[in-house]
Amino acid sequence: MPLLYHPCMSDARLAQFQQMVAEFPESPMGHFSLGKLYLERRQYAEAVKCLEAATRLDPTYAAALVSLGDAHAGAGQVAPAREALLRARQVALDQKHPSLAEEIDERLAELA
């Protein structure tokens, strides 16, 4: 069952994640959480900014790289989506997560 958009809950989460980023700007988790929320809301440009910040702070953050690829794909930016997903795939393999690499392969195939 898909998640339904509930403005009050989402706005509370938005404020929470924005505060997390403000208090801990060097922590990739806040940027990732905020980016994922924007991705859920289909606010792709905002999602890309947050997820790029997360991956800049931690270039081996596979989940953030995958989400960055999803955000670029949602925005119709195929080349940056492919680049982020290829980086995520390499990180997944480096971290010995073959199942994540397979999931990323499926996303890459959908970009074609």
C-alpha cells in the first residue's frame, strides 16, 4: 500500500529534518533524511540538493547515492541519475552488498 501524503505529519518531519541539518550540518544523515522526504514528495530539485550534500559528506553512503539517482531520474535527468547509480553500485560491491548492487542494476536498466 503506497504512503499517503499527510500534510501535518510531513510538515512535522520536514521541520525535524531541517532542524537536524541546521544543528548538525556536517552529518550526512540529516541531509539524507531531508532528501528522502523531498523525494517522497516528488520535489526532485530539493531532493537532489540534499542528497548531493549527503554524498559529498560521505561518498560511500550507498543509500544516499541510490536516492540521489532516484531524484535525478524523477527530475528527468538521465545522465546524472546513471552516474549516481553507477557510483552507488560500486560502493555496494566494495562494501560486499551484492543484493544492493542487483537492485541498482534494475534501476539502471529502467533508465534506458
